[in-house]
Amino acid sequence: MKFLRIVVENVLRNPLRTLLTTLGTMVLVFVVTMVWSVLSFLDEQTAEKNANLKAIVTERWQLPSQMPYSYAASLREGAAREADDIRPTDSMTWSFFGGSLDPESRTRESSLFAFALQPEKLMTMMDELDALPLSQAAELEIAVEKMAGNRQGIILGRDRLAAINKQIGDRFTLYGFNYEDINLELEVVGVFPPGRYDNSAAINVEYLNAAMDAYPQTHAGQKHPLADKSLNLVWLRVPNTQAYSQVAEQISNSPSYASPAVKVETASSGVATFLEAYRDLVWGMRWLLAPAILITLSLVISNAISISVRERQKEFAVLKVLGFKPFQILSLVIGESLLIGATAGLLSAGATWGLINHVMGGFTFPIAFFGIFYIPDASLWWGLAVGGGAALLGSCVPAWTACRVRVSEVFARVA
């Protein structure tokens, strides 16, 4: 306790320097926390699971994937044909529909990208929507029921709803730009819970299919160019890796998917494929940005402690005369640095966690189809570890300098 009291008193002797060092540390720990939160989430999404895992079926040789919608029914059953074949426990199809509310001018504010899917699958197959708090789940379930009963229904994320200046109950026409000449009359029936889907939209796939079926009636009997390419992804849920392997084998060996051929991969592998376009960005964040910030943080703390050590040369000499051992002086300087670094790191991480998660509702950083990120609970020990580790590293040289002070030289200069 005496040692701790001395450390605290020394830290408080120069409040301005301590405050500036603390604020600098907090800013850098904040940036590290944000970067590591993104990397941690992406690592989690690309980590292989052993139970209750998802598989993605896509076209084998083309990106973006474009398969005939006639594949959907059998793929949702995992291409099961025999009685002993394995069937997925749940499934969902995705067709991507992009459109604009303004047929003449396509801007970010007027554009809308929607997942065309089976409405009931929003509650069972969409990540995070299958584990909502009861109040949010009940609200979303009402919207899903409306979309299931109204093929023209659309559920929007809060940010996207605000961007197009609409509210629940409003109707609008979405003019397709990837499905050219397919225009959908939609009615807003609900809003996604705040978070990951703030900029997303979901429509009933049966409405899109009906519009595709009606296309030849107004185009001299010709099918839409995407009539045989409207299925983009099929999601399958399987109980374990053994079931996944068998379902993947069933699909791969099925003659029903010869042209175009399809491939099956785990959701984590599929996400990794989508993230391939961001490989350099993620690599730079992991191996350039984060280390650079950590080095900068160590230098900031080292500079502050070095100034303190140079100002206190006489004090360290007196301590040695009074019987302090070199390792005790070393421990004193390192303790002061650790107190500043660890405290600042913990405060910064805690403030970031509370602000981002509970005030802002996440922070926007679009990567692939991930648009919003949250600060994990682990960030609290990240901040403590980063602040304390950088302080320990940055204080080594100043602490060594302090414990190597020569009493005779110091007092000779005083004399």
C-alpha cells in the first residue's frame, strides 16, 4: 500500500502532463478498440462451427451467383432423393433485387437493395434476427406476418427508411435496375430492429417471381433476361459437420444441377469468399494500422515518462542515498507508467463500449454485406491490456535510466 501511495502521489505531482498523457492514451486505445472490434467480428464470421451450422449453395463458376429458380425447391431439401438421405433442418433462398424510387435518376438516397426471400425465414435463418429480445421479436413477427399476407410488403432498416423518406404504411414503386423493366409496387409493412440491418430491405420472393412470370405478356412473349438466373443463394441449416458433408455430397453428385453447376460451402467459407475483395483492407487493419497505433502509444507514454525521469534525477539520487535499491526505483517508474496506461486504457474501452453499443447503436463501417459493428464485451480487457502493455513497453528505457542514476554525478552537478 505504501508503494501504491507513492506511485499515485508521483503521478499526481504534474497533473497537466498526466492528463495529456491519459487523453492521448485514451484516443489511441479508442482507435485500437474500433479496429479490433471489426477484425474480431469478421474472424467470428469466418470461423468454422461444429454444430448448428449453415451452408451456402451458389453457382460454381460465376460471381455473382446466378442459378435458375427451378433449383430452389430441390436445393432447399439438400437434393435428398432417397429415404435415408439427409435433409436440412431449415433453409432459405435469396434473390437480390436492386432498384430506385426515381426511374430517371439513381442516387444513393433513392436506391434500394432488397433480399427477395420467404418471409417466414426472416425469423429463423437470418443472423441475429433468430435471437432477438422478446419485445423486438414480437414486433418483427407482426411485420413478417404482414409481408407473408401481402406479397407487396417490404420490411426496411431504419436508416434506409429514413433515407428514402418513407414510413410504415407508405407505398412506392421500386424501378429495378438489375431486373430491367421489372417495377415493383411496394408497401412498407415493418422495420428491422436497430443494428445490423439498418440499411437492409426484404421483400416477398413470390412477388418477384410473379413479376417475372408476367413479363412475357408485355414483351411479345419473350422471357426476362434473368428468368433463368434469378436465384442467387440458397442457405441451408444442418445440425453438425457430418450432416453438412452428406448434404454437400448429395448436392454435388446430383445430375439436376449440371448446367449451371453449383457448389456447397459452409457459411464461414462463403463469407470468407465475399470478403476476398476486402482482403488488402483487412490485412492493412490487422498488420499495419493496429501495430502502428500500438507503437505510437508506447512512444507517447515513453516520452512522458522520459521527461518525468529527467526532471527527477536529483530525487532518484536522494532515494539511493536513503537506501532505495535500483530495482525499487525501476519498479517505481514502471508502476507510475502502468497506472496511467492501464487506467486510461480501461476508461477508454469502457467509454467506447457504452457509447457505441448503448448510445449510438453500433458504428457504421460497410464491409461486404456487413454494415454495422458493435464493441464486444472483451474490449474491456483489451483496453486494460493495450494500455498496460504499451505503458510497460514504453517505460522500460526511462525506468532503466532512472535506476542507473549515479549519485556522485548528480550531486556534483548540484554543487
